[in-house]
Amino acid sequence: GNIAIDPTVSSPNSPAIEGIYFADGNVSTGAGNNWLYFRGALAAMGGITLQRNLTNNSNQPAEYFEYAPDLSLLYPGVFKTRPIKWKEVAP
């Protein structure tokens, strides 16, 4: 599916959204004038649309994405890909 972030989602000093997100469709950040601070990983098969526009964006971008390798390391093993062990057997 798609991921649509509400335009009012914002946090001035800490990440407003944190985690690992994957969408089969599109991700849109929501058209608004609030700063979006995202920490983690974000992927979309259909693409990511950055829609925010700050009224005074001379000092910072409207969307700020911070990669968080600690989230990948803490990702539960149950959701990770399991290695396949191939073994040839006699017919």
C-alpha cells in the first residue's frame, strides 16, 4: 500500500517519525509548512514524494532524513531473511 504522512506531524528537536518503513506503493510527506524530521529507513516501490514547503527555508530543509544504523541492528531476527541451506540428496 501507500504511506501518507499527515502534514501536521512535526517535532522541533527530536524525530517526529522513527523506524523502518517499506511501501509497495508511494510515500508522501504531506503538503504543509511544518518541518518533518525522520530517523530510520524509508523505501517505496512507487517513489517518495516530498511535499512540504517551509515559509522560510533558508536555514534548514523542509524534510530531514537521518539514517539510523542502530535500528537495523536491533531489528528482530524473526523478520530477517533466513539463509537457505542447499544439500544434494541421492535419487
